[in-house]
Amino acid sequence: MKNKITLLFGLLIALVVSNQKSVSSENRQIWAFLVAGSSGYYNYRHQADLCHAYQILHENGIPDENIIVMMADDIAFNQENPTPGVIINSPGGPNVYEGVPKDYTGKDVNPLNFINILSGNKTAMKNIGSGRVIESGPNDHVFVNFVDHGGAGVFCFDEEVLTADVLIDTLKSMASRSQFSKMILYIEACFSGSMFDDLLDDDLNIFALTAADPHESSYACYYDAKRQTYLGDVFSVNWLNDSEHESLPQESIHHQFEKVRTRTNASHVEEYGDLDIGETKLSEIIGFRMRGQNSPPAPPINDDVHFRFVFCFFLLMNCD
Ligand SMILES: *[C@@H]1O[C@H](CO)[C@@H](O)[C@H](O)[C@H]1NC(C)=O
Ligand SMILES: *[C@@H]1O[C@H](CO)[C@@H](O)[C@H](O)[C@H]1NC(C)=O
Ligand SMILES: *[C@@H]1O[C@H](CO)[C@@H](O)[C@H](O)[C@H]1NC(C)=O
């Protein structure tokens, strides 16, 4: 009798738990914030990386209502672009510009807006760009992809920097307000590790992947003679390519990290924060849809160039 009751009780618990599980995953939404902080034709690659990320999320079925794009949008129709309206991210690659939403462009690409959008401050964004912000709740996953120049403890943006302490404070207060169940940040910038190293606690359900460790440049690649610019950055090209060719419901973030780290030989790809989150499957972060064979693999990277001594020009910092 006692055993039966225990069994019954166990079943009941199992039922409740499994029910809760399915309820919470049904209610879970993915929110994505895609940001290229730089402007200018010579920074072509940053917006190319970012537009490519949008295409992957879009093809994976994440609705535009859940994606916010912030980029200067001065590349596709730049007078230096020999193929107006077209941005590519690899030699011979497809146009990644088509259909990319334009929530925030031009001068709206700045650190203050970045923070207000990420933290869901709708009031602050009223009458700016699309006014949309990340409206995630406690069940949701938030994916942030940021591409820009960076320096020690800063992301450059165009005229103003975002400092590590402002970013970390924002992440902490979002965690304390239960604005996500998991947040994943993929960051392409020189010195990007310095935004998180010894700063991001491991109990916030936040995981960050960076193109470079705290002390080094990240690298551009795919110089295009016709366009006279680099088409991509090594870390970005590698994670985007991996996301296009692996089975996302099976591959974990950590597994992708290991592969991207191996393929990004010029800088050290690093992970920070709650490393247990690395077990999360990529489909729970960037979506998933069965693909045909129509994504051509990114061609081999034969060049990689760092941009030491180039920019944030206004601070004379070492940045990519
Ligand atoms: C949102 O932005 C407004 C206006 O900038 C500011 O006064 C307010 O404190 C912000 N709210 C939060 C929760 O940070
Ligand atoms: C990285 O690998 C590429 C291609 O194999 C090579 O051309 C480049 O020199 C390597 N870079 C470094 C810093 O080892
Ligand atoms: C892109 O992924 C494909 C398939 O895994 C692989 O063959 C190719 O080498 C990758 N390209 C780069 C640049 O890593």
C-alpha cells in the first residue's frame, strides 16, 4: 500500500513537472538584439556580419517582431559600394542585406540607445527609430550579437563608447528584474574579453562569447579587391558558418564555442559568465528550421588582418 501511494505520488509529481516544462517552453520566446556599432564604408564588414546573422535568425523562423536591428545602414547604398543595395559577407556569397529590418540607423546607433533598448525601456525610446525595445519576460531567451570596434573595457560605437561597467550594471539589473531565463551574448570586437573578464558573475544566467581575450585584437578577413574592403571578421564568419551547417537542435553553444575557437586561430575566442548555459542547444537561442542544401559553405579564410592603431579614432585606442 505504502509503495503504491509512493508510486502514485511520484507519478503525480512527474505529471506536474512535465506539464510545467511543456508550459514554460511553449511560453518561451526568443528575443534577439543585433547591433553593429560602427559606421563608414571601411567598416563594411561589421554590418555585413550583422546582416548575415539576421538572415540566419530569420530563416530559422524567429519573427521580425522579436528581432531588433541597430546599424548605421550606410553601406548598402554607399557611393563607394560598387554593387548598390547589395552587401555580402564572404567572397561570392549571397546578398545579406535583403529584408534586414531597420529599427535604429544613423545617429540612433549609440550606447545610450543600446542600453535602453536592451533593458526594455520603452519610455526612453519613444520617438526614436522604431521605438521598439526588448520586451522579454522571465521565460524568454535573449540573444545579443554585437559587432564593432572595441578597446580595453569599452565598445567604441561611433562617437561615444559603451563602458564595461555600464554594460555589466545593465545586465545585472535585467537579471534582478527577471527579464530573461537565459541571455547569450556573441561579441565581435577587439579586446572584447575585457567587457566581461572578472566582471560578469556566474550566477546571472548570462553567457558571453567573445572574439578576443581582454588583451588582443580581433581580426578582419576576406579582403575583396573589387569592393576594396574586408567582407567579414574571422570570429563572426566562423560562428555564422557553423550555425548554417550544423544541426542546431543537437549542437550546444559550448560545442560551437569549441569549434569556433579552433577555427579562429588569430585571436582567442573566450567564454564568460554562467558556463553551464553553454549546454543550451543553439536552436533555443537562434531558432531552427530544416534547411535545404542552399547555404554555400564559407570559403577558406586565407587572410586575417587586425586593426591595431586604427580606431576608436576619438580615443586613439587599439581596436578592430
Ligand atoms: C527609462 O528611461 C527614462 C528616460 O530616459 C529614465 O528616466 C528612466 O529612469 C529609465 N527607466 C529605467 C527603469 O531605467
Ligand atoms: C590563421 O590561419 C590562416 C589560414 O590558415 C593563416 O593564413 C594565418 O596566417 C593564420 N594566422 C595566425 C595568426 O596564425
Ligand atoms: C564552413 O562550414 C563548412 C561545413 O562545415 C566547412 O566545410 C567549411 O570549411 C567552413 N568554412 C570556414 C571558413 O570555416
